[in-house]
Amino acid sequence: MYNIVLFGPPGAGKGTQSEKLIQKYGLTHLSTGDLFRKHLGEGTELGNLAKKYMNEGRLVPDEVVIGMVEEKIASTKNSKGFIFDGFPRTTAQASALDEMLEKHDMSISGMIALDVPEDVLKARIKERGKTSGRVDDQDDAKINTRIKVYFDETLPVADYYEKQGKFKKINGVGAIDEIFSDITKVIDSY
Ligand code: AMP
């Protein structure tokens, strides 16, 4: 069983690589951004709560995110493991995740961080914004906020896993298949 945190700033390619990873390893994709967008689309209470944060590119409060992830893990039966995509984004979320997994006799195998320079991130997000329908992909100020939030609030999560000897950074620029191959080498070493 693998439980992998796929890490990196917005636009790093986490969603794209997650799709390929779930096919190869049969893992469950747990993307908090996707879960929030589903709630938003369905107009649930959780969706309405998350909306203003998402539309401004700010983080949804920890307790809301943690509760949602807890529910998803508890309701996923017979999984071969999870790809966590866009979660954890704060160290509080990271320690909550460790506790949750422990309850289910699981643990994080490792964090794989996709390294992509800021100019490439911004260009990719704007390109995605042409088709994603996401308001947070279409506006320079919102894109800049998301990248700033990543550096200020999310980057410390890498240290959290580094301290546990579970951190690995790989180059996230280049052909999708080459990046995928680099990721699989790390996973196959677990
Ligand atoms: P993403 O699709 O991962 O870029 O997430 C889109 C938006 O959802 C983010 O800009 C946040 O507003 C919210 N979000 C997703 N995941 C988290 C998380 N782990 N913690 C806080 N907010 C999140």
C-alpha cells in the first residue's frame, strides 16, 4: 500500500500526474481542490463556506479541510492507498493527516514535490484558465495570491516531511511522461 503526498505550487502538474498515478498503481485520488469544487457545484453548505476563500485564492480554514478529508478516508473502503493532491497545505493539516492515517493503521509513504519555476507556473495556470472554467485560474491578482499563499503557508509542509526523512523533490518541467517516469522511480523505491 502506498500513501503519497504529491506536492507543489498551483500549476505544478499535480492533477495531471495524479491521473496517471491512479491508473498505474490503482490508488484513490484525494484532491481537496476537486472535492471543494464538487461541493461548490452541488451548492452544499461546505461548498458555500469554501467559495469565498477559493475565489480569492486563499486557503480554506484547516478544520473545514481536515473534516472533509477525514470523511473521504473513512468512506473509502478497500483502497490500495491514496494520492493526496493539494493536501496537506499547512503543517496543522499534515499532523492531522498523520493522526487520521494512524487510526486506520496507515502512514504516509513519502512526499514527492514537483519543482517548477514561478514564471512557468503562471503561464500554465493562465493557459489552463482558458478551459478550466475556474475563476481562480483567470485573473493575475488571484494567481499571484495563490502562489504567495503557497510560499508563505504551504512550503513549510515540505520541512515537515523532510524531518521524517520522507521528502523527495523532482523536476516538474519537461515532457509529462518523463516527469511521470521520475515519480514512479521514487514510488517504486518505497
Ligand atoms: P487546488 O485545486 O488544489 O488549486 O485548490 C483550489 C482552492 O481550493 C485553493 O486555492 C484553496 O482555496 C482551496 N483548497 C484546496 N485544498 C486546500 C487545502 N488543503 N487547504 C486549504 N484550502 C484548500
